Amino acid sequence: MPAIVCRISDRLLYLREVMGNRLVNIGFGNVVLSERVVAIVSPASAPMKRLKEEARERGKLVDATQGRRTRAVIITDSDHVILSAVQAETITQRFSSDEGDNSKGQGEG
């Protein structure tokens, strides 16, 4: 099953409630299913740059940066690599928030 990254809408918020799965905002209205995420890492290291290129070659790279600088790389259990323009620390805080309302646009740059 591919990673779920899509635009937030009323329907997605309804699906989140019905399915009981938690969607986490990764910036600019894009969300990812929290249960599928394996790691959130900084893109600066050479291994992360290689991982990004390998994912591009395999067709498993999802660019959710909206043309902005990549600040976090999200790796899923399906081997998809998702690029985000939001800091890795910010995304991590959204994962660990108790409230679960990640549809607010905090920290988007």
C-alpha cells in the first residue's frame, strides 16, 4: 500500500474520524498517515541525499515541499521517501502532540 500524502479537505478530516487513523500535517496542506512513518530525518547528510536519489530512481519519492527547500525527509514502511519543507523537529512535535489536531498551519515556511 503506498504512503498516503494528500491535500487536507473536509472529506479527509471525516475519513480520519471514521477510520481512527491519525493524519499528521507535513506542511502546505499535505498530510501523512502516522502509522506508516518509520523515520523523520534531516536531509543534510550524504546518506540521506543518496536515499533521496535512490527513491527517485525507484519511483518512490514524494515531493511535498511546494518548490521550497527540503528541511525533513520522512521514510515510510512502504519504502516511500517524502520530502517536506517543514523542520523535522516541528513534524516530530506534531506526531507527539496529545491533541491530534494537526490541520493548523503552524510552523509552515
